Amino acid sequence: MTRAREQAAELVRELEALGAQVVVAPTIRISPLTDLAALRAALTRNPPYDWIVFTSQNAVHVVCDRLPEWQLAPRDVARAAVAAIGPATAEALVRRGVVPDLVPDRFVAEAVVTALAAQGDVRGKTVLLPRARGARDALPDGLRALGARVDVIPVYETIQATGDASGLAAEILAGAIDAITFTSSSTVRGFVESVGRPVAASGRFAAAVIGPVTAGTARELGIAVAVEAAEYTVAGLVEALVRYFGR
């Protein structure tokens, strides 16, 4: 399990409930940015944005964690229509008191563009996108191509986890790890950096990825993808692993 430790619980719990032995080896960690003045200004903007789009649970947590400090509340987020990239992000919003107005059927950035366009003409609409620093630009570029005015505000960054991964690399090469799960492109990159490309591309494990974007990153870095979730969620990834090993 290469996911950030603070996000690991659900995946670990689901796999262990099915009898798997889970090795928790985070390759990344999530770090909120210290200067979020631009975010505060965006949330108090008048008039409010037409849409706020959340593309990860991390963005939800960073934004909502700051609200009390700024004397704001979930209703200040909900002044705009709110879109969530998938059910996990939507659930994180609901737990924080914000009910999303839109969750696309497919849980990738391109599907958010399509779903927003289906709501009506987005030309001239204002969209706030709080997200990870260095995230791919498919979503803002797609919305801008339709005429939307998009403000991208980085609110956190994904940092490679530090530590000695030689023990994990040895276990992989010894065939002691049956599968390695990747829930984002950043976990793939962090894994390759941690254990080295020869180990990552050794083929001594089944690489299980949460969706097509993560799969593409894995293949670019020389990792053969054995398992890809049909539904781009933790539950979908677990189901795909069950099918794979059930064969």
C-alpha cells in the first residue's frame, strides 16, 4: 500500500477484512501550503464563484480545516455550486457540511469538464479550483477552452516520503509482495523514486491501479499494470484485486 499514511485506513481495512496481509509503505505525504491567503480571498469573494470544483479529498480537508480560523463556515463554500470529482471526494464534503451539486459518472478530470458543460453554457462562468501544486491541467484547460474563467489555487503539495526503502525493495525482489496498489500518479512516482526503477519495473509483483491516469503514469515509468479498477475508487480497486486473485 503506497498511499499517504493519512489516507490509508480505508484501503487497509477493506483488504484486511478479506484476509490480505497489508504492508503499509507510503511513498508520499500530503503537506498543506502555509500561505493560503489567496484561498481565503477566493472564499470571501463577492460575487461568489459560480462553481468550486474539488478534485480530491485532500483539497476538501485543507479548505475546510481553514474555515474556522478565518471565521468562515461550510455555508461560505456552498455560496457557489460545488462539484466533486468522485464519490470519495463527495463524501468528504458531506462530512464537512457541504453537499455537492455535481458528481460526474466517471471520476477523472475530463469527466468533470463534460459534466459541467452538460449543466449549461459555461462561457463566462467563474470557477475556483483548489488543488495540489503541480497537478495536471486537463480540468482547467478543458474549462477554459469552453470559455470559463478558471482560478487555480494550489492549497497543498504532495511530497515524496523519506526513509530507507531498501527492505521493501528486497522483499519485492524476493517475491514476498504479491501486489502493490497505486491510488494516484504521485504514489507511482514516489514508489519508483523510493525503490529505484529496476525494482519498480522488475515484474515481481502485480501492479494494481485505481484508474487510467494512474495506469498511464505506471506504464510511462516501466511498470506493467496487471490490475485496473473499473470504478475509480478504493472499493473499485479492492474489487479488481479480488477478481484478479480469484482467477
